[in-house]
Amino acid sequence: MGPIDFLVHLTSFLAPALFLGLALPLAARVVFRSRRSGRFWVQAGLVALAAAAVLAAGLWGFGRDGRMATYAATVLAAASAQWLLARGWK
């Protein structure tokens, strides 16, 4: 596998995490306009990092990519990270 193929595979592997990392902070800002919850890019980066960590753990645990349990855990981890960053308990 060449470097371009590796980059395509890595980008495809991380695409769900990057999408959730951008979509969740944006949706939180649209839905909860009254709350200021920090910088957008910091939230996006931390949510994407949490989602990517779960994707990597799913790849390691199941031995392959694309299991629905991994995607469900990714959504749960990203939503939990967004909730913590937005101080949802207050």
C-alpha cells in the first residue's frame, strides 16, 4: 500500500469522527443559542478526538472496521464529550 492509499484509508476511517466533531458543536450552538459554551474549534477538536479514540478502540477490539456497535459507541462518546464541554449538567 502506497502513501496515497494509506491516506485515503485513514481519511475514510476518521470521517465519522470528523463529521461528529463538526456537527455536534454546530448543532449545540443552533439549538442552545442562550448558552455560551466556549470556542467552536476547541469543542470540535475535542469531540472529534473522543470519537476517533472510540473508533480506534473498536478497530482494536473487534479486529475490523465498520461494526455497528463501534459506530453506536462513537456517537455516544461524541455526544457525551459535547455534553461535558457545554456543561450540560448546569
